[in-house]
Amino acid sequence: MDWGTQLWDQYDVIDKHTQSGLDLLDRYIKFVKERSEIEQNYAKQLRNLTKKYAKRGNREDQDCKFSNHASFQEILNELNDYAGQRELIAENLITGICVDLLKKLQDFKQERKTHLADVKKAQQNLESSFKHLENTKKRYAKEWAEAEKASQQAEKAECEVYATKVDVEKAKQHAHARTHTAEECRNDYAAELQKYNKEQNNHYYTDIPQLLNKLQGMDERRIRSLADGYCKFSDIEKKVLPIISKCLEGISAAGTKVNEKQDSILVIEQHKSGFEPPADVDFEDYSQGIKSATSESSLNPPKVRGLIWPFSKKHKIMQAHKQMQTPAEDYSHLPPEQRKKRLQTKIDDIHKDLQKAQDQSEALEKMKGVYEQNPQMGDPSSLEPRILEMTKDMGRLRGELAKYETWLSEALGGEESPFPVNNNTEYGTSMSSRVTHDPDANIYAEFDEEFDEIESPIGQCTALYSFEGNSEGTVSIKEGELLSIMEEDKGDGWMRVLRASGDEGYIPSSYVKLAS
């Protein structure tokens, strides 16, 4: 069934129906736009929410190791990703539905306007043809009436006694002329009627059905486009549901990661001081030493040292004052346990930096070798500054490593370290085999017998870099300083030198250049 045959006489209904359909399409486009704005605002509010509750402060605070804190941060991250998916929905609603339907709406409006104009024009042409037919019909009726009147007059003249032959003949000719004219009008009317009937038949059975069917096709395409828009409204969100589900699963997983026992243990590890609880207070018996009331001891009784309780206000003030003090490089301002952890962490970081520098230095040396064998690839001398810089960095790191290992040994107080130290590299041994860490011992006791005799330098060297000898058994040197070599490097990266000032001690071997 189609509109052309079933609704040929319902032009006004079709006009109203097609306009209503286009209005619905326009309403749906506006609806999707408002939905997109809601999604955008929702995503924006979610992002603001995550930003508001995100952990602020330094990096150490942000990288909190407590599971309940870390899980909440993960939830915020997942929610931020969830907000991104809502933004994607909003964007796809506009690009996937609104833009496409808006273009089609404009095309449908223009097409409808054209088809309705064609229908109206065809109707006007038919009405004009009908008016022409009516005019032809009226003329035929008028001429036929005049012809009958002339015929009657001719018959009357012929019957009159006093009418002359000329008058009778004249009346007959006039009647004949009128009849001929009426016949022509009759033929014209018949021809015009035949033409109009053909046009009317073509109008109602061909032209109008075709135009109304075009309107029907347009409306059906409009409905199909709207139906596709309805489906996309759901499909757009379905496409991001897997990612949204992952975000929600991530939030649930973050909740399951919380480990209250582990967090409690972590509190202990982070804040354990290592101090022993205070011992029992000894009883001080003053009765054995009581003298006369006027004695000096009674006038000046011994003062009892006051205790600082852990939860007292005074203790908290002292702790805050300690924290405000400038931290010492050897972390001596920290409790024993915390100091050990900080020193071990620092040593591990230096090991990583040193390994990285060593790898880069080896790569530069290999590149230099390639340049020397193939000069066309590059100038070997161009790598010298970088190699020298890497050598300087490695020497500095080795010095720092020795310094922090010495401090760690002091912090451990001779006990075996619970924190393994990586000593796989040639510089990792530090000077443990040469220097004792007992603060009460003479640091040069190991060399007393040798120093009793006058030693002679075995060579000369020039300092390439400055070195701060902060560790026991080391000596500070300055860049460019001429030094006497008292003991060569035995494979551990250190050598003993004598300064012009008389100071003697160990320095990194890579910090000097042997005199030729």
C-alpha cells in the first residue's frame, strides 16, 4: 500500500504528517545534544572530585605505601578513567548522531518542500485546465442558444405572409451561420473536455501518486534515520561498557588489596626507633647518708632527673623541634632503625647510578673504538669530554658509596646488616679490609708498624677532580694538586697518597692521573 493510491485526496493530512515527522527528528537531535551536555558536565564533576581528593604534597607523601591509602588513590585514578569514558560518550553522541541527523534533517526539509510544491503546481495546472474547459463549455452553450434562436426566427419569417423572399433568405443564412458557429464551439468543447479528462486522469493516477509516493519514501527514510539514531543512542554507550566495567572492577580490586595487618606492620617499619624502653629506676637510699639538719647535704638535697614520658606535651615539642632541625647528611638525626634504612636506601640508589654511569662509559669506550677503526664514522676525540665527564661522575659516586657504607657500618655497630649491600662491583668493597670502624681504635693502627719506618713515595700523580675525604682513613684532595703515591691500587679502586701538607690517606684511584 502506498500514499499515492490510498491518500490521493489527503494532501493536507500528508502535509501535516510529514511536518510532524521532521519536528520529531529535530526534537530528537536537541534531546541528544542535551544528553551530551549532561555527560560532559558529569565527567567534569567527576574529574574535579578526583582532583579534590587526590593526595597532595611531596612525592614521598604521594607514593604512600599503606594499602588503604594506595587503594583510595587507585580508586581515584579509576574514577578519573571512568570520567574519560563519559566524555567519550558525549563526544560520540554529537559526532555519531547529531551531526549526521542534522544534515539529513536539512535534506529532508528541502526534499519535502520540493515535493509539496510539485503537488501544488500539478493541482493548479489541473484547475487551470478545468477553468478553460468551463469557459469553452459556456461559449458552446451560448452559441448553441443563439443558433436555436436564429433558426426559430428563420422559420417564423418563412411562415409570415408579408415576409419577402429576400428577408426569408437572409434569416435562413443567419440561422445557418449561427448553427455553424455553434457546431464549432461544440467541437471545441468536446476536444477540450477530452483533453481535460486525459489531464485529470494523468493527474490523479500518475502525477499525484508519484509525488505522494516520493513524500512517502522521504518520510520512511526519515523514520529509518531516526530509528538508527535511537539504536546509536544505546550502542555508543555499549561500546565503552567494557572499559567502564574494567574501571569498576579496578575500584573493587583496589578495595580487596587493602591489608590491615600489612599496614600495621608498615607503620612499625617506618617509625620504629630502635631504642630500648627505659630501664627500671634504681632506688636511691638517702637514709644511709643522712647527717645533721644543718649539714650541707640536707641543705642541698640531690636533684632527681625528671623523666620525659612518650605521650607528654614536652616530648612532642622536643620531637617537633628535632624534625625542624636541618637533617644531617649521615642521617644521624634519625633514630637508629630509621637511620639504617635511609643509609641502605641511599647506598642502593648510588649503586644504581654507578651501574648506569658505568654502562654509559663502556658504551662510549666502544663507540670510541669504532671511531678509531673507522674514522669516517666520527672523530674519536669528540668523545673524550663525555668520557672524562663520565669518569668524574663514577669517581664521585664511588667516593659517596664509600662514605655511606662507612656510615652504615657505624650505624650497625659491628652487627651483621639485615639489609644486604651489593658489593659485586670493583668499588663495592670500600675500605673495609683496610680501615677499622671502631671509634675508640686508632684508625691508623693497622699501619703503625709501617709508619714507624720512613716510607718513600713510589710515584707521583695529579688530582683530576676534587675529593672530600669525609670517611675514616681517607684524605681530601683538590683538583690539579700534585700528590705522592705511598701505596698503589690493589684492585679495590683505592690508593694511599701523601699531600704536600703532610696529610696522608686513601683516595679513589680514578680521581688521579699518574705522572709520566
